[in-house]
Amino acid sequence: MLNKKRFIVFLLCGLFSVQIANCYSFSNIKNLLHGAWVREDYNNSLIEKKSPAYASNLLVEEVCLRIDSNHFRNDTLIMDVSFFNHEGGEYYLPFTDDNIFKIYKSQQIKSSRSLNLVIQDKDTIIIITKYSKNGEIVYSTKFIKVSNSLQSLEIDNIIDYVTNKIVIKGFYIWKDELNKTVSYKVEFDEYGNITGSNKFNKFHIRTDFVEYEKDDIKDVITFYLTKKKIRKNFTYKMQNNKILFYKIEEGKKQSLVFSLTPR
């Protein structure tokens, strides 16, 4: 039996039934599902290493989910899915009055999958499991909710949002290659905006490595000054609580361009 602190929703390709504790209404389930979700292992790797390149091997199969509790078609909840952080698709979660769900195949689903929604204490986790034709587990992936709000978040920028938030979001002192202060207060936000700098106003951290060879996978950030259509790429690394940025020059020693020190 499931208690008030924990329940699991099983969603399979095909027909199945689901048991939900009486304390969770249809509205509760929708609210719990609603939001942006990312792979837990990718999120944890970013926290530890601050390196999307290092964590890139974790961006396989389903990497993030966008679930809008109002996105229904004929009583079916349509969930946006990002595969390998490179392609998008949809999973379909039909709802019924009896809280019995079914999921049917879309073009991206070639074998059975289950989606388990686990609530324990204050933590909510989604687990997607893929099964072989023989019913054996191929893989099982945990997802954590990174935002209840979907404003400004689409399926193609959720990984960017999480990466920006963990790797660079915050206020910094901007110094040049000679360690001279250029700006005393520059802010980077989770949506790729820069304020307080007259050099750049936008940035993008590389997170899609599908088309790169293994030796070419590195941490790269692109800075933009949109009014003048300026775009510059730099590699970067963390060192003693600072972020150091270098020119990208093949076959040459890295040349420091500027650094950011947290305020």
C-alpha cells in the first residue's frame, strides 16, 4: 500500500493501470508533473565539476522534460522531451476520471517505457525506464524538477537554463588579462543575459556536443553584443573560485583574455 508520503505512477507503452493514494487528486497529480525536469546525474555532475563538457556523456536518451499541466489534447497530456540534448519529441499521457493513465507510442518510442512519479517527503522525482521486448530493463533515468514555472522555458533551452544557473549565474568583478578591473559589478543570469558590461549583453554556454568528435569536446562559451552583431567564442575553466576565459587558438598555448571573480 502507498502512504501519504510516497506514491508511484506507472506509465507503460500499452494498456496498464495505476494506483494513487486517495489524498492525491487529479489536480494534485497535474501540479506535481507540471514544470521543467532534467536528468539528476547531469545536474549533480554540473554542481561538482562546473563543466558541461565533462558531463556531456550523461546527455543520452531522454535528457530533459517539459510538462505543461494545461497542454492537453482530447484528455491527453502532451509532454515535451529532449533526446540527447539535440532532438525534440513528445510523449503522450492520457488521463481518465479514475486516475488510470495510458501512454501510447509516438515516433520516438520504439520500445516500452515506463514513467514513475515518486513523491517522498518534500522531494519529487520522475523515473523513466526503458524495457527490451523481453521485459528486461535497458536503462532507468531519474529526473529532478528544476523549475515550476515554464515561462521563458522551452524544451530546447532547459539544459541551457540549468547549466547557466549552476555554472555562471551570479554577480562578478570582471578583470582583463592584466588583472585590471574592467567592471566592478557584472551579472550573468540563467537565461543567457549579461548586465553591467559594455562589451557584451548575451552569452551561451555550449551544451550540445552530438556533432563533435571526442577530442573536440571542450567547455566553450559564446559572448554576444547583439546591437553590433559581435560574437566571440572562448574556452573557460574554473580556478580558485574564479572563471578564466581563453582565446580559442588551435595548436597554440592558451592565452588568457579576462576573468570573473564572484562578488
